[in-house]
Amino acid sequence: MASEADKTQLETSQEFTGSENNDNGASKPSSDSGSGDAVKAVTHSVSWITYQVIITAALGGYLYGFSANAIAGTLAQPSFIAKFLSTPDAAQRTDGLLGGFLAGAMVGSLVQAPLAKHYGRRLCNAVAAGIVILSGALQAASVNIAMLLVFRVICGIGAGMVFANSPVYMSEVAPPHARGSLVGMQGVGVVTAYILCAVFNLAFSYVHSSIQWRLIFIVLTGMGVVHLISLYFLPESPRWLMEQGRDDEALAILVKLHKTKTDPNGVLAHAEATQIKAQVETEKNLPGGFWYIFTTRHLLKRAYCSILLWVMAQGTGITAIANLVPVLMGGLGFGVTLQMALGVVWTVCAVIGCGFNVVLLDRVPRVRLLVVGGFGSAAILSVMAALQKFYLGTDDGPGLNAAVAIYFIFGAFFTTTIECTAYAYGSEIWPTHLRSEGSTLVFASFFGNSIAYSAPVTVGLKNIGWKFYMIFVVVTVISTIAIWFTFPETIGLPLEEINAKFGEQVEVDLKSAVAAEVGQEKRGENITGKATA
């Protein structure tokens, strides 16, 4: 015979769905739709403080974006070219500066995992910000190409740490019904940084002094300071606190973040705490580390998804193109100032695309966005290659204008479909006790593929021209097909319930937990289970 508690949970679960099953498998309306409406209210709203925390956390993506893209306009600055790129090996130096940063970032994505796991998400980002501040100042002070290259690599380490850790934090503080759009703010932060980099580099192009190229790195140092200060205003991840046995602190943060006007008593927060605690207790005695991941079938599937995700996204060549927009525009015959201005326009198109992506993330299935984005990007890249083949080096005005326009179309389309989607998907598919290791795999793939396509891009375009784009097309098409047939969908699911998509056990269903909390309120009990007076 079912216990009284089991009956209560069954009743409140039926209230949540608005129906109960009869013997024929059909459903009939609940006798009390008000309770179901109450549950819907608490699971479909987001508090302003959550938005504030997410936007502040997105400064991590912003810091990465500024660190990565600071070099883009610098490569086209006359003072920089005169000092560092006037030698026969200029193309190799350019590729070294691009690839060196990404190599450092890949190391940073590996370093952040143990730091974030043992000392917390906030401390990890604080260390990363400190590295960016130090390396930014020393990039500005560089006296030769070797010094600049060394501190580009070190800057990459700090930027990679914050880039890999920030979406993990964002996914752990966001409510499940809005997690996609909120974690997608990481992408908005990145492309917003690209815009400001482009604007600063355009402004600095009017500075006729040997200090011209150093100014962007001075600004980068200031951005690192801003991010470091912002961490003071962020709470620690409640899921990380639960792992450390600090349950009361975790609950207090969840209530503060997820209490809304439609959920003044924090019903959702208490239900989340119940689910997180149960899942943490189940997972705390499980093995950890990368060996466990690669020798356990359901975790190996997660690793596969984490790696393939960025094989496709970076396979489009987006990072190489984003970092070289001013240089690519120069190859189409535009002067320095117009190169910088077109770089600004490109990044504006990208941030507009990210805005649309954020809106779509919790409305359109993640995998569908990735698949549409992959096939669409491959088609646009094919057109880009054709335009380069027929019009590059000619004086055909309409053809050259089309070659410029296709860059903007590509940037806007990629960011509308893939940019924010990839950050959200990669951060949410790992269980709590392995989320830092999972983030390492996700961003090791990000940076590894970035290096593979960005490091040789200058030499590749110089030697084989438009044919280099066909590498992007082939990789993107093949990896998108694999994503289409093998990636599980995650839209709308709590982090703990995504486990079921990979064949694992879910200890507590969030909807049932919320329904139970609503049922307690309905019976005149408070959310701690004590009767109210």
C-alpha cells in the first residue's frame, strides 16, 4: 500500500500536469486547475536579480572576447605593421600571434577545471582576471615580437579559464525554463567585446604615434580590472555549495535568485534545492576524472557531444574570420580606416544575430538550431569562396561589394543559430560532479579546433586563396550530419534531469518537487514543511 506521503506527491504531481491517468491511459482535467496554474506561474518567470547576476557573469565572456579580438584591429594598424610585420615572415608572425593566444586559452580551459571544482567558480574567475590584467599590461609594454608572443600566450591562459568557467556558473544559477537564453548571454558578451574592440581600434587608427598599437592592450588591462571587481557582487554557485555540504547557503542563494512576484515564497527554489541535494548525494560517491569519463559509456557519449559540438562550430572558420575581418577587408582593396570601420559593422551584425539567438534558445530545440546553423553556414561559405574566386583582385565593383556583404551575412547567420546555442548546450549536458571536467572537454575542443583553423589561415589564404574556405565547408557539413543524428535534445530540462537523456538515473523530478511544494502551500503549510499558524 502506498504511504500517505506517496499519495500526496501523486496528487500534487497530477495537479501540476492538470490531469490524471485513468485505466484506459486517457486523461481528464484536474478538479483544481488553480494549483496547476500556481505551479506554472512559479516555473515560467525569472527574477530581475537573476538577470542582473547573469549579465554580470557574462562579463567573463566579454573579457575573453576582448582578449581574443584585441589583436584583430592591431594587425592592421600602421604602427604595428611597421614595428612587427615588415619582415618577410610577417604571415608566420601573424599566425603565431593568433595561434599562440588560442594555445594558451586551451591550457587555461584545462587549468580551470580543478580550480573551479575545489575552490569555487568565483575564485577561478578571479585568478583568471588577474592573469589577464598582468599579461595585458605586459603586452602593451612589449619591446619585441618574442615578448608580445609570450604574453599573448599567457593572456590566452587567463582568457581560456574565464571563458570555460563562466557558462558553467551561468548554467548553475539559471532556472531551467530560461537557462538557454540566460547562458546564451555568454555569446552576447563575446560579440559585444568584439564590437568595442573594433570601435577602439578604429579610434586608435587616428592616433599618429608609435604608441598607437599599444593602446588597445591598455584598455584590455582595464577590462580585466572591471571583471575582477564585478566578481565581488556575484553569489557562489548553489550547486557547487551543495557539493561542499553548505546546503543552507545554497538554499539561501537559490531563494534570492529565483523568488519572483509570482513565487514570493521561493517554491521553485526549494524544489530545486531538493532535486540538487538528492542528485549530489547520489553522485558524491561516484568516481571522477577524465579516465572515468572515457571508460564509462554514458559519459563517453557526453564527451563525444562536447567535442563534436565545436568541431562543427569552429569548423565554419568563424574564429579565423572574426580575428581577420580588417585584414580580409584589406585584401579586398580597402584602406586602413575603412578596414576598421567595416570591422565595426561586422561585429554589429554579429551582436544582432546573438540577440536573435538568445530569443530563440528557449523556443526552438537546441539541436535544430545547430543543424540549421551548420548547413546554412556551409552554404554561405560556399558562396563566399565563389565570390573570392571570381572577384578577388579585380576592379568589378558589384562583385567586390558582394564579396564584402557575404562576410556580414555569414557573421549574422552564424551568431543567430550557433553562437549562443553552443555555449548553452555544452555547459548543460554534464552532471554536477563532472561539470568542471566536462567544461574542460567542451572548451578544449573549442580552442583545439580554433587553433587548427586559425593558426594556418593567413598562410593558407596567401597560398591557396578561396580554396581554403572549402575546408570549412567540408568539415561543417560532415559534422552537422553527425550532430543531426546523434545529439539528444535538452531544451527546458533541469540540469539534473538531462541525465536521463544519457541513460542515467534522475533522483527527483523537478515538476513533482514543485508540485509537492505547491501542495504544501495549498494545505496551509510553509515550504519547510511546518504547519502555519
